[in-house]
Amino acid sequence: VNEDLTPELPRVQASTLLIWGDQDDATPLSDGQTMERLIPDAGLVVLEGAGHFSYLDQPQRFNVIAGHFLAPAKPAAVS
């Protein structure tokens, strides 16, 4: 928890979804913004009014967002 792994972030090879509560007082939003900037294929979704456990604070919204991210890619339409 206390180790700075920031130098490792550019090495992440998987598409990464970061979901952050804007009221997180344990891990500030600026950490999520840093991770989004340094991980090559990352996106950050900020849940307004949610705290550190945003998935508990807003479970329905969290599930919709995570579900879209985890859904299999649809094949491209052939014309």
C-alpha cells in the first residue's frame, strides 16, 4: 500500500478502466488522473458523490460502467 509503483504504470499492457469517487479521501482523485495519464490504454470515470468504495456508494452506476467495459467487442459490420 505504501510502495510507489508509479514508474511501473507505463508498462501496463492491458486496457485499464479506472473508476474513482470524487469524494475519495483515502486515495485522491489526482492519483487516478496520474494513473490514467501514465497507463498507455487507460480511461478514468469519476463518480460524483462517491467515496473510496465507489462500487458500494453507487453500485448500479458502477455495474453499468464496468459492464460496458467488460462486454465482448462487437464485430465490425461488413458492407
